[in-house]
Amino acid sequence: MTAQAAALVGSLAAMWALAAVAPLIERRLGRETGYVLAAALLILAGLLGVVARDPLTGAPTSAEWRWKPSLEVAFSLRLDGLAWLFCLLVLGVGALIFAYCARYLPEDEPHGIFYAQLTAFGAAMLGLVLAGDMVLLFVFWELTTVLSFLLIGTTGPKSARPALPARQALLVTALGGLALLVAVVLLAVTAGTTDIGGVIAARDEVLDSPLAPSVAGLLILAAFTKSAQFPFHFWLPGAMVAVTPVSAYLHAATMVKAGIYLLLRFSAVYAEQPGWSLTLTVVGLVTAVLGALQALREHDLKALLAYSTMSQLGLLVGAIGIGTTVALAAAILHTLAHALFKATLFMLVGVIDREAGSRDIRELGGLRRVMPVTATLTGLAGLSMAGVLPMVGFVSKESLFQGFYGADLFPGSGVLAATLAVTASALTFAYSIRIFYGAFAGPTTQEQLYEPAWPFLAPAAVAAVLGLVLGPAVAVLNPLMRRAVLDAEPWGEPPYFSFWHGLSPELALSALTVSLGLILFAYRAGVEALLQRLPPLGGAVLFERAYQALLRFGELVGRPDLRTAPAPFLARPVLALVALGAVGAVLLGPPDGISLRPEDGPLVWATLLVLVPVVLALVVARTSVAAVVLLGTAGLVVAVWFVLAGAPDVALTLLLVEVLTAVVAAFVLHGLVPYARRSGRGRNVLAAAAAVLAGCAAAGATLALTGRRAPSPAGEHYLHNAESETKGTNVVNTILVDYRGLDTLGESVVLVAVALGVALLMSGTPGPTARGGLAAAAYTEVLGPAYRLLTPAVAALSGYLFLRGHDEPGGGFIAALTAGTAVALAPLAGAPLPRWLSGGPLLACGLVLALAPGLLATATGRPFLTPMFTPGGGFSTALLFDAGVFALVLGLMATVVRRLGGDTGSRTW
């Protein structure tokens, strides 16, 4: 790994490390932790700036860590000009926001979790823009969604009910995440790789594919939800319930720019494609106009800035849709300009709110006399947002006009696009004046106010001054802008930005924008009265109605499951099996014949003859105890059948499950009515008919599908190569822990989820012990000595089965079930479980043991969970993985036994 690649990986890892240690730093420094985090982000920006020298002049810097070579999936980071621009936003603006937090946050409250979440969000955004693999991009995309939900829902005042807007933001952006996931899968299928550079290089193959329009639509949907484009805009104004630093960082400079980044990144594939261009341009410009209209009617400064952000994002999306090199360059420059002036305005609105106690311009006025510095900085940021000389916003707005006027989507599209852009910009000019005039002009309503301390204003001042300086000095951005444009459109010829273009159509459009904006402001009373008559640019109410309707529909669908009797739950799968059997019988026809295997000797038929009367007795059983006993007997007979059929692993597993089922039944049935509820004759007839038909369907499927084809290629590979590749002769076990370890890990996580569910749902529920006590039952006098005698033997047998599992029937799962019988018998025998035998520690230990071999393999450059052997092959990391499975299964058993046994204390799961 080169030094540049190590710097990429190190920068991302350092961001996550900062998120982890932020609460620890906050315990010592309090809110001043913001300064430490700001300094750290500036250092990381400097480190990436050194790495970015090469991408600005040539090929991008990359770091790759192969995770799934067979699927071409890798932990791949890629720093090019476009990624570096967004890294500057994440780290540079982020540093200003963290420094602002050090003075904005209350001094007498804990902020460790807030700093951790905000830093983690910055890390997720940094990972998103640095991701060189689409799968990794999707992972970080979803992390920003989750962290945004947490920051919106946990940082706002409770009086604002932040849970509702947080939920809306989560659901809308999660919808986009699902769309992005499908797009990633389709692109991987089309291009043959998930590497972003590989997908861009395969542009012709992607565009020639019939999947190209679907992929484009999914990418657009993902970007629209993230960047608050109409009609998915409503979550952004609602998200303003979060504290001001969250709004400034997430909803001005970073998260909402994730959609812009996605569109710019895949413009290298879809730029100038008619469907892509038309959709982005139309929706973007409509969003720009609607957002600006709504901003002009708002009185809350933060809500005004929210709709302003929506409008500005619409201009960016529209420019990306135009797809020309000039339009893409303008979008990239305006992305930077917008981050500077919008972060400044959000921070200054927070200052006003903190000092004046209000954000409503109807309650403010004349603050320029008591807060002149704040007024000056707000004026600078407002001028940049309005696109007025000499701010960088002027240069970017003129470039946008140039791009829109040069649109060639259809005859007259340039004039139409420029008209809509000028309309949105004139409204922007008007509400920019409205911000300043509403807060700082007129008579002073709060003369007791004073200018806040410089440390509070400094972050906003830095961003405002940068917006002022970068206007005349915009040429210094040309190397970065040109490289970013080439990354978005590799075949283009990027323009050079300059402060003054001379007399040009875009200058005339700027003059027209200012004139219209001044007219709107001059007639502000009439304009506001007119706007107030228009329906609000809502969406949140409609979304909430749709959400509630969906919940009601879900309740209707799930109503059959809200019953305590098992019959409704069993009816559907049984009837589905019957229907599936009927369809199979029609499509496949009757089997060719029934061929008996030579090895099906008298013992097999004798087992069947034993099973039939047991099942018949189970059907007519009148008591719960008799039913449990007969069901267990049937299971034992089937286990014997498996042994005769040559499947000892399955037989042993089934035997242990039957024993544990009987023990759990003893917990559940203790103290309950011993007689089963009797059903009516008609219901019994229907149940019997369904059971017979399901049995026939299962038997028919067995005859039709079993033993009628050769082993699959994968099966042949396992049978012939398992011993040489895994040093194990038990093929079943080697598949579980060597070949398909990732599947087993996923199933093991399900066990953890089940244990958590049992622990939470049965917390405080009195078990049999609390209802009279299993320890007081008469049979404990018999089971007590037997338990003490058998437990050491069961433990020894469990260890033996565990160690032999790689070569003979056994393994971690079966060994844990064996040990679980002793755990389950303990309450029945009146013996307390030792404190160390608790679900929580066992499950945690199991997860660590199961993950350790995978992480070790990854650390050595191998695919995740690849087995590794000691010299000589005496020990395999698969044994460590199997130990994790053992601990997880035993942890689930301990949790269930403690809960059912009545041990519901806080330390017992």
C-alpha cells in the first residue's frame, strides 16, 4: 500500500476513531470538545490535501482491500477531483461547525453523544464521497440516513416533537436508499463490476443495456429523496427541528449534497442522455421555483433557509440535467458557493435565536444597531446567496445562467430553462433581502441585546469572508474545478472561471434578476399577501396520511395473527403446501414410478410401522402432556429413521431438539390446565382433511424430487475436495464452518436477535418458578440427584462432540444443544444456574469468536472468513468460528431457560 493510499484509509479511520473517543473527550472538556474536533478535521483536510495533489494533475489516488473477489466487491477508496471537492465540504465546513458548537451548545449539559453522532455523520459522508466501490458507497449512504435520523430526533427541543420529522426524514431517504441498492445491483450485472471506475469505463455497455433506463430512474430517485427535490422535499423543512449546528452541517453543506454528488458521479455515464437530462432539468427547475416561492412567504428564519436550500439544490439538479460541460462546471462551483453562504446563514440564525430568543422576523428588527458584526456577516452571506458582486455566489450564479441558456434538450429549451432559473433567482434575491431587512432593519425592538463574543461569530465570519474573497479570486479554484468537471464528464473541455466575463447574456440575466428581485421587495406587502393566498408547499401532511393508511392496512393484514390459538398460524402454511402440491401435480404429472432402495430393509419398514400408531395416538390425544410425550416419541422414531438412512448428523440434532422441546414443554405446561381444549366435529374434519392433503403433497414432492438427479457441481466439489481443502472429513460440518461460514454467521446473528427478543418480551413476566415454583414440584426430588450425577457427563460429551465435529458427526451446534440439555434441566432439578452461565456474556463472546476468524483473514489479505491453518494443519480458525457458534446457541438456551424458569432479574439474561 502506497503512502497516499495509507493516508486515504487513515483519514477515514481517524474520523471514525474521533467519533468513538468524542464522548470521552467531552467528559473532560465539555462543550469545548468542539474545538478539538474542529482542529482534528482541519488536520485531516490538510492530509487529504497533500494526497489530492496527484488527482488534480492526473490519475486518482486509490486504496483497495478485496473483500469478495468472486463478486468483484472490495473496500475501495478513490480520491479524484470531484471527491476532493466534497471532502473539502465535509471536513472544512465541518471544522467550522464544530468550532461553532463549542459556543452554541449549553455549557451545563452533557454533549458527548451529540459530538459522537455528528462526528460519525461526518465520517459516513467522508466515506461516501471517497468510496470507490458502489457497494461501499451504498453502505455509507445508508449510514448517513441512520445518523441523520438520530441527530434530528434526539437534538431538537421536545416541545417541537422531533420524532415525527425524524421519522419522515428516515422513511423518505430510506426509500432512496432502497432505490440505490437496486441500482447498484443492476449496474453490477450490466457492467460486470461494482467498481465505480469500472462502471464509468463501461459506459457504452451500460447505455446499450436494456436496464439502462431503469438504473437511471433508480439513481434519480435516490438523489431526489436525499437532496429534497419535489415531491420528496417536505422532509427537509421538518428536519429544521434539530439544533442549528445539525441544520448547518447536514442540511446545508453535506447530507443534502449527497444526492448532488451521486448525480455528478454518474453523469460520467448518463450525461446528455435525453431521459436523464429532461427529468433532472424539469424537476430541478420546478423545485427551485417552488422552494423559492415558499421561502419568500416564511417568517421563521430557519424555515426560510430550509426552503431556500431546497430551491438552491433544485438549481444544482437542473444544471446537472442540462449535462453540458459549462452547466456541470457551474453546478460544481455553485455547490461550493452554496455550502459557504448557507452554512454562514444557518450559524448566524442560530446566533440571532440564541441572543434574541426568536427566529420570527415579525418579532425581530433593528438588530444592526446592537449586533453590527452579525448584521455585516449576514449581509455578506445574503449577497452571495442572491448572486451579487463581488461574492463567489455572483460567479457561480452567472455560470448557472450560462449553462441554462445553452440548454439544447429541445427547441427553445435554453430560453425556457433560463427563464425558470431567472425566476427562481429573482425570488432568491427577494428573500435574501427579506432575511436582512426582517432581522436588522427598522426600529430596534430589543435594545438590551449586544454582540456575542468573537469565538461565537468566528466560524460564520470565516465562511462569509471566504465567500467574499473567492469571488474576485475565483481563478485559484480553476485547477480543482477543472479536475472535478473532468471526473463528472471525462470527454468534456472544462471552462475557466473568471470574476468578470465582460458583457454577456448571463450578465444581462443577472441584471434582470436583481431588477426583478428589487421590484418584489419594493412591493413586498402585496407580494406576501398574494403568496399567503396560495396553498403552502406542503407534503408532510399527505405523507403522514399515507403513512397512517399504510399502518392501518398492515393492521388489517396482520389481524389474523393477533390470536393466541395456533390454528390460524398453521392453517396458512398447511393450505399453501396443499396448493403448491396441486400445482406441482398438474405441471409435473404423476411420478414415473416408486423405486425402493435396496438398503430399505426390514428395519426401515419396522420403524414406519412404529411411527404410524404413534401419529394416530397423537391425533386423538386429549391432554397436553400426552400430546407432548407422543410428539417427542414421533421425533425419536424419525431420528432412528434418519440413522438408518445414513444421516447421523441430522438424527443427533433431531434427538437433542426433541429432548429440549420436552424440557421447555415442562416449563410451559407447569401450572397450566392439563387438558387440551376440544374442538367441534366440523373443525376437526377440516383439520384432518388439510393434514391428509398436506401429507400427500409432501409425499408426492419427495417422490418427484428426491433421488432423481445427480449431485450438483457444488455438491461434487464439496464431496471431493473438503478433506484436502479444510482438513476435515465431515462434509456437513466443513460446509457450515469453512465453505459457507458467512451464511452460518448470518444465522447466528438471528439467534442473538431471538435471545434479545426473549429477554425483552419476557422481562418481568413471572415464569413457572414465580407461579409456585418448579423447585417445589415433587419430581425435583428425583431430578436433583440425577442432575448432579449427569451434568459432568453431559459436559464431557458436549466437549467431545465439539472437538470431533470436523471429522465425525458433531460440531459447535450439536455440542451446544447437548450442553443445553443440562442447562434446561437445572431449574427442573431445583438447581440454580451459575452467574457466569448467562445469555448476555455468552452471546457477546460468541459473536466475538465468530467474527475473529473473519477479521483475521481480512487483515491478512484473504477474503472474509477464509479458514487459516497453523503450520502442519493441526489447528484451523474454523474451530474458533465453531466455538462462537457453540457460545451463541448456549447463550440462547441460557436466556430462554432463565426467562421461562422465572429468573427475570436485570442481570440474568
